[in-house]
Amino acid sequence: DAGVIQSPRHEVTEMGQEVTLRCKPISGHDYLFWYRQTMMRGLELLIYFNNNVPIDDSGMPEDRFSAKMPNASFSTLKIQPSEPRDSAVYFCASSSGYEQYFGPGTRLTVT
Amino acid sequence: RKEVEQDPGPFNVPEGATVAFNCTYSNSASQSFFWYRQDCRKEPKLLMSVYSSGNEDGRFTAQLNRASQYISLLIRDSKLSDSATYLCVVFTGGGNKLTFGTGTQLKVEL
């Protein structure tokens, strides 16, 4: 079975540009999570969805970040405009119980 | 105070050694506990759940002490392939939201 799929795997962009990260969760999972990981702050939960509905977005750092889940098999995380401090690895994870299955991550570099 | 705290390490141990990590959590209402493993530049993966009675999976033993609010992971007979970052994870309720510690880095050396 395919695991969680994320694209792109690497993204390098200039400050001020819009960045869109994509995630396809595991089929049948009803929870989807977006995390950001940096050396300084570790793994931080940004937002999570249940049955495509955003439940908790308190981890979204500011209005420049937005996330959508238009259907059960697709979610996006958008940063507009991007800033150098957004450079991190962004993980998407899905679950149907406590165990969360992570995608390979998108390594974002904003110059 | 952080919700989940871990010693970042690194713990450098020789192959075959026994090593233990501890993790403390701040919310006494926390319900479930896990250890995840993250290899360098990879995604986190579930290593094992932690039960009140303690549980063992091969060379790995996890323990929970609710009274002191800490969780431990013991690795016996360390292998080079055990080198990774070990994340302590707590479920406190509210959807399936998990809180991750910042991880403890283990390096097993020849």
C-alpha cells in the first residue's frame, strides 16, 4: 500500500514568493496533520483536519500560512508570501487511530 | 514549561551497550504515550506504544510512571542501526492530536 505522499520533496524559493505544499493521505484515514520541523523548535503541529474539516489551527504561525483539504485524498499548505524563517521540513501525516503515518516531508528553503 | 521534555543528547554508546532515555510530560491528564524513531533526514515512525504495565519488543523496553509523569525507553545490546533520534510522544485528548518531544539523539559506535 502507498504511504502518505508529499510533493514536492524539495523546494527552493525566493522571499516573497508563494509556496504550495501538497499531501495525499493514506486511503481510509480520517485525520490529516501538517507539521513543521526545525532544529531549534523540533516538530510543531501547524493544523489538523478530521474528515476534511479543520479542527485546530492554533499552531499556524501567522496569516501567511493557510491550509485546505478539499477532499479526503488531498490537502495543501500554502505560504504567501514566504520568508527565510519559513525554511524547514514540512511533514504531512495521516491516521485513523493514535498511530500517525508520516510522509517523507518537503524540505523548504526560502532565500 | 514544555509539554514534553527530553534530553537532546547525543548519547554516544558502543555497540552492545545498554542505553536508557527518559522523557517527562507536564499534563497529568495525558492518556497515551509512544516512542517514535526518526532517522536522519527521514520522517518519524512509530517505534512502540507505552503501557502502564510496561512493555517489551525485542531489545526495546518502554515504561510509564504516571505518578512521576515520566516515560522511559531502554535499548539493550545496541546495534549500529539503532542510531537515530528517539521522539517521546504524548496524547492528551482532543481529536488524535499528539504532542512530540524534541527528541534524544543516539549514536551507536563500533
